[in-house]
Amino acid sequence: KGINRIAWDLRHPSTRPIRPGQTEDAGGRWNTGPLAMPGTYTATLSKQVDGVVTLLDGPKSFEVVPLWESTLKGISYEKYQAYTKTYNDVQTRSSMVSDVLNQSMDKVKAMQLALTKANVAPGALTKKLHDVKQQLYEFEEKLEGNKSKDEIGERNPPSINSYLGTARRGMSTTYGPTPMHQENLEIASTMASQLMEEIKPIANGTIPQLEKELKNLGAPYILGQGIE
């Protein structure tokens, strides 16, 4: 009730993936979407009560125009929008890899603990779990760098996330991405696609097979394995 106002920051919504249980936007400059290009936009006003949405007003049209012409001419609006779409696609692929990697690492660590509680002597399965864990660490380093080096302030080799972080800076100004930003985005895209293909057989084949071997040894149930 009463008069309320809201201001649009001239940015599109963030396309960062949503985690289960997340109910609010994390906020911050890295969780905002790309700048809105000049053009015609519309706004509507609705209310939601008990899941029922009722339109109150709109759509109302309005124009977004540049405040001034920059001395340095950046890329066209069309190329900027194409760049943001490619960036969003690469970011989603990178997040998918990160999600699978985290789930796989958690599962392997849980299986290692479960194996210590099984009524069997250490054997071949112990070595298999160790090897898979080391492989996941290698994937993690390709995605986000070496965490141990980060802790002591040592420089990491470029990773998917570092290339993607540089590429994102190309959307932070009205000038648009430079050739350097575009090159970083292409590298991040190639690396993310390669890493996705490398982790698929581990997540979809190796780990489920190790789970079966663990169950056959009578190890404790690991939460998240589902009901058969």
C-alpha cells in the first residue's frame, strides 16, 4: 500500500546457476547481468497472492538511450549482445563442471571413509579410490587453480576460471570487450568443453562402479545414494 518506487540499474538479470536451497541472490558486482543496450523496453506491474499472479498495470514502453557518444568507439551493440550470450554459455558449462567435480569429490571422500568402516582388510579398492581422488584434484586445478598455491600467495598457471574472469571484464564498460577479452573467452570455452569430456566417464562410470564394489563389501550406507 502507498507509493513505492524502484529503479532499474540498466542491467539484465544474472545468469549464474542457482544452487539447491538458494533463495536469495548473492548480490555483488560478479552476480549482476550484462548492461542493457539502447533500445525499447517494457515494464509491467503485478501482484502475487498465494501463488496467483494478477497483472496490475502495463506493459509500459520506454526508451533506453546512451548519455553521450564515447570518443573511443567500442564494438557494436549487436556484437556486445552476441558476446554476452557466448559468455553466459561458457559460464554455465564451467559451473556444470564445477558442480559435477564437487559432487564427485564429496562422494569419493565419503567412500574412503565408508571403506575404513567395512569389515575387510585394505586392498585394491583403497588404491582405486586414491587414484580417482588424485584425478579429481587434477581436474580441480584445471578449473580453478591450485588451492595450496593460493594459500601461500604463489602465482597459479591460468585456469578456466581465471580466463573467464578476464573475459567478464569485457562486459563491465560501455566500450565492450576488446580482442584480449574475446581471446580469453575462447580459451575458457575450449578448456571447459575439454574438461567436461574428461570428467564425464569418471562421474558417470568409474564412481558408480566403485560404489557398487563398496556396497558388496558391506560398507555403511552413504547418504545421497538413493533408494533401489
